[in-house]
Amino acid sequence: MIDITYKKLKEHRDRAWDMGNKKYMDVLTDFMDYHEKNGRLTEGQINYAQSIFRATSEQALEDMRCYENKLKTDKEYREKVRVVAEYYKRTHYHTGTATKVLQYLEGKLDKAPSFTMVEGMLRNDYAKNVWISHKAEPKFQAGDLVKLRASADVSRRIAQIDSWMVITIGAKPIDTSHVYNEKTGGTKRYDLLEVGGTNVITVMEKHLKKHRVPKTKKRT
């Protein structure tokens, strides 16, 4: 088992302080005390410390220093934060961070949430899936005729309707995180109008398929 030196613990504890991450600073301080008394850390402490080291690397510190300016001026970063925050605002996770950063982007808050909180919201597979679905080219366009797949989460009555027209794409925030599928698409949301009717529904892209009109046989 590879040990971690007291000096390395202190280096990252000080960097955690510079990054304003009190939790990591307190954990590493406790590890330093333990190391000083026992000469080394336990295997569990080493594994935890290594995960903290990744979050408090020199690159992470540099990213943090650029964060506020990036959130003010980088168009794509602002869009990514907004899209992911809209998703998390509808879940039980990162809700406070999502709400605050959306208020900041809307000009309702003067100070953005901390870099650590926002990056924690962005750097996970759920957020990555949402962003990939958002950025992917739509599988359908406004005016296209589509049908619902059997997987669509709709009522039985709605499922029996044969034809729908795409009226808007992405007007509603993505609220589901699934791995993007090159064939069926992702979780981008489409507003649909029943062809020949008045029903309007919202369905995920992956639950739609192209409406293919059966070819009529030529008379012989």
C-alpha cells in the first residue's frame, strides 16, 4: 500500500483553503493529525485523500480562479450551466446550487455559487448525458410527422393516436438523464400536435419515430 506524506497532505490542505473548500480542508487537517500520531494513514484514508487530491490539483485551482469570469463571459459554459441546472432543479439533488446559479445567470443574484458547488453539479454522468442530448442535432424538425414508440410514457388513449406533427423542439428543459443513443436520439423534449385533432403533448426524442405512410399498390 502506497503511503501519503504529511507534506503532501498539507500541500493539498492549503490548496483546499485557497479554493474555499472547508470540507476538504477539515478532512485533510484530520488526516494530518492522524498521520502525525501514527506515522501513516489507513487504507481507507489514503483512498479518500487521493480523491480529494484530484479535486484540489493545481489545474483545479486554476480552473477555480477562472470560474467567475468564465461564468460571466463564456457563452457555451453559461449555456451548459443553465441546461444542467434546469435539469437538477427538477430533481432532489444539487437543487440549491441549481436554483442559485440560475438566479445568477438571470441577474437576480450578484454573486455566483462557489466553483466547487457548480462543478460538483456539472461533473457527473447525469449532467453529461443531459448536455449531450441538448447539444445533439435534433432527429426531427418542426413540421415533421412522427409516431410514438411503445416506450413513450403516455396515457393509453394518447398512445392509440397514430399521427403527430412536431411543432417545437427543446422549448421545455430536459428533465431526464439517459445515455444518448445514436439511432433513437436522446432526452431532448418535443412538443407535438395531434394530426387532425387538438391534443398537444411533450415527448422525449428517444420515444419518437418517423411516421411512414404505407405505399399504395399500383393498379395493374
